[in-house]
Amino acid sequence: MPRERKSPSFDLRKYISRYDPTSETRIERLLFLARSGKCDPKLAYRLLEDQLKQAGNVIRYAQVFGQGSAAAAGDAMDVDSSVAQEEFLPSKHGFQFDEEFAQSASLEAHEKLEALEANLRSSRSALAKDAIVTASTQLARHLIATGQSSDAMQHLIMAASSCSSQWQLQELFLLRAEVGLNTRNYQRVKDLYDPSVDNKNFTSSSFLAKLNAARGVAYLAEGQINEAAKSFMAVTNDMGNNFNQVLSEDDLAMYSGITALLALDRSEIEAMATVEKNGPSNLKSSAVAAFGERLEAIPALKKAIQAYVSADYGECLNLVNGLRGSWNDDIYLAPQAENLWKKVRGKCLVQYFEPYSSVSLHSVMESFAFQSLDEVEDVVADLIKKKGIEGARIDGVKKTLNGLSVDQLERKRRRVLMRRLGRMGDGLLDEVEGMLLRMSCVQKGIIVGQSRGRSGKSRTRRRDWGDAMSKDAYDIYGNDSSDEDGIGEMITEAEEDELMDTGDL
């Protein structure tokens, strides 16, 4: 794919100012933007160099500006390292590895590490729990700041057993969430908190808001949109922008809006609008009201959701399409931007088809701004294959999508069910007959050898289960409909699998 050129309207300084100036997420975002060509690489590397030198983060400094930075760029962008060397290597933009800084910062970081470890050993010797937690936290923060997040996680986990107060445990949990996201260990982040289980240590609304935001990011990074939406929807306004070492307020608005649009149905979104209008009455409705307020930061996204609720699907897609450029600037949305767009379009198409038994593909092309009828057919066929649209077929001659009513679809499923029951009956009878025949042979002392002249295929029943059993089904259920609605037509095995899962029987 051709790489996007930097946008002249993209204000890197304004964008990156949303994040904690010492955070790992700021480093990752600057690297992503510089290596993807979505901003001025020289400015991005300059900001990054300043941050790493101020923190004394020699490990990350060497990864970015050292000799291995070309290969690291290739890994990050999923491109060949030789291409990465030409396009993304900092030396191309005038940056050279500062050996003097690396040596002095390494020595300073090592001395501080030894002092913090000595303090932790002393606290453990004195069996002072509060001192152990404080020392462990200080050591973990130093390790995070110097690019050793994996080691920091181990200290944070061990310190939890020494916590004597709620706020200590909460601080450790938030640090573990931050480190888990930094190291892409998303399962650790998700396991920190189970919303379905009450926990007396998790009573602070601000803490819960931050933890749910972190869990939402973890789910989003793994493409679990429904779970991400649930977590983001539980974030109240108590968090504010006080968790910008993980995500900014604008990130939260975009993530929660997109995931809600994909995960929630129209009735749920309408209910949310009612809460927003009338005001919150409890913690859950407070989170819903906060969701509505967050969307004010991204008017186009709020209008897109409103258009979806109003069944104006074409307008909804136009607005979402306008936001896709900003998705490509985000480290979590960019890898799945195209997939998210297809999901939004697919959901709008499913809702568009739902009230009708037949829809012209020409009208779909006009309403959804497709480039051609072939593109419409491909998208609709994919939705049918993935069971987004059930019981429908494309008429390639008339260029229409024809669907079955609920009753017709149910009758078709019954017919398939009875056909499968018939096949099971045939197999059972064959097995019983074979078992009786073998028992009889054993009793008579007859040994039957394998026949060379037969193909070895088992006998099949003569009865036409497809017609007879389906007729019986209609009689049983009192359905006297004819085949004029297309229910009596031949059903292939592939269509059977579409109509019913193999686990039904």
C-alpha cells in the first residue's frame, strides 16, 4: 500500500501536548507518527529526543537513535528494514547517537537504581508494609522512566501483598494498567478488574473510571469492540484528563463513540440520549451522561451517531468516513481502521435492509455512495456469508436483494431440521442393522470377509426425507403454506449451514 504523506494541517505539538510529557504512550505516539510519515519526522524526533534525554531513558534512546533503530522501525511499521532505513531512520533527519549522553545517563540511572533497591531491601528487613509499598512504587516508577517496564511490573505485583490501605492498592493497580498497556500485555490489564464482582477496594469513582478506561483500551487494541464499548461506557467524568499517561480526553471520546456505534443497537443509543437529556440518576446513568458530554469534543462523531439513530445511514457513513483520517493517526485505531470502517458500513447496511423484503441494489449504491454495483454486490454477499443478513439472496439479473419474512425463514429452518433428523435416522437404522447382522454371524460361526467387488459404501435409505419429513413438519405445526413463497425449493448443504448451526442437533 502507498504510504500516506504528512498532513499540512496536522499540528503535532498541539496533538502531543495532550499526553503526560514523561509517559511511555507519548514516546510510542511520537514514534508512530514519525515512522508512518503522518507528520514532520524531524520535529517528532526532536520532541522525542528531548523527552528521552530529560528522563535519562538510555534504553529507549538507544532503540530509537542507535544502530538498531532501522530494524526497529521496520518491525513497528511492518515494512522491510531497508525501506525503514531510508524513510524512518533518525540519522536521515540529522540525528546522531549521543554516546556521551548515553554513558553519563546510564551511570546516573544505575546509581539511582542501586539506591532505590537498597531502600526496598531495608524496608523489607524492617517488615514495614507502608515503607515497602512506597519503596516498591518509587523503584517501579524509576524502571518505567528508564525503559524497563517489564521489571517494573514484577515489583508492582509483589508490592500488592504489602498494601495496608485502599489508596495504596489503587495506585499500584493504575501503575500496573499503565505498564500492561506499555508492554502490550493486554490480558494483565483486563484481569485487573471484573465489573461483575463487587470489590470493597474499588469504591473510588475516579479510580474506577481510570481502570475502565485502561481496560477499554486493552480490549480495543485486541479488536474486542463489544467489550471495549462496555468498558468505555462505564467511564464517568471523574477521570477528566488525569489519566493522560494512558489516553487523552479526545482519545476517550473517539474510542467510546466508535465502539458504541458498533456495539450498541438503536434502542440502546436512544435510551442513552434520554439519560443525557433528563440528567443522571445513578452511577450507571452518570457514565451515560458523561459519554454524551464527551462526544461534544467531536461534533462529527456525535452527528454520525444521531444520524444512525434517525435511520439516516448515508449521512452517518459520510460523517464517519470524514473521521477515518484521524483514525490513521492513532496507535490503536490505525491497525484496524479499515476493518472498523467495514463494520460501521456493514451495520448500517443491515439496518437499512431490515424493514424490506426486497431492495434495489441501485438504491443502495446511491444511498451509501458506492462506486459500482459490483462493489455493492461484494459487500452484501459478504454480509450474507457472515450471517449479518439472514435468509436473503441477491438476484443478479434484477439487481435486487430479496429476503424472507420471519415466518418464511422459520419454515425453511424447520424443513432443514427435519431433513437432518431424517439423515440421523438413516444412520441410526444402518448402525442397528449392522450390529444385529454381526451378532447373528458370530452366533452362527460365520466369518465374513471383505468383498472386493463392492465399493464399500454403506446402503442408504430409499425414503425422500427432504420432501416427506418437511410435509410432516407442516402437518405437525399446522402450516398449510404452499411452495409459492420459495420454501419448497431445493436447499443445498451450504444453505443448510447458513440457516442452522451444526450444533443444533
